[in-house]
Amino acid sequence: MPLEQWIYFLSTSEIPEDADAPGLQEAREKLKLSTMSREEQAAYHRYLDDRVILADQIYTARGEGKLEGRAEGREEGRAEGKNEAMRTIAAAMKQAGETMEKIAAYTHLSPDEIAEL
């Protein structure tokens, strides 16, 4: 059956809609392109170029976004870790009876943050 479809295409330059021989779909696309005017072909090629450029821009933007997100995430994680460490130190100093001023000087926490501990 596929061979018969190819023979039909080669002898008539037509491809039936129900043709399913391997490679005939690509031949159908080439046939459509060959029947276009030069202006239509140029517009079609510009369209294909634009699709490639757009796909590349999306891919690049996603990659940059991931890198930016990772950097921001790391920075936030470090800040949270540092804050948690200072809160742990402040709690230990508070429990040891240190003054609010001394705890604030060592941990850089506000008096309100220290009072919450």
C-alpha cells in the first residue's frame, strides 16, 4: 500500500488526504511550499525564522529566570539562617540573664524581637 501511494504521488503530483505512507506527510508540506508564490514562500520562511527566534528567547528567559530564582533563593536562605542563628544566641543570652542592650548589641535583633523569645 505505501509503495502504491508513492507511485500515485510521483505520477500525479497529488497526495490523497488519507495517504499514510512514510514520508508522504513531509512530501505534502514540500508540495504546498512549491506551489506558493515567491512572496508567500518568503513570508512562510520569515514565519519559520520568527518561530525559531521566539523559541530561543523563551528558552533563554526560562534559563535566566531559573538562575535568578536560585540566586534569590540562596540569598533568602542565608538571611533566614543568619536570623535564626541570632535568635538562638539571643534566647540563650536571655536565659543566662544578660541585659536587653547587650543581647541587642551582640545579635543585632530589635528589642521587640528579643522580647518575643
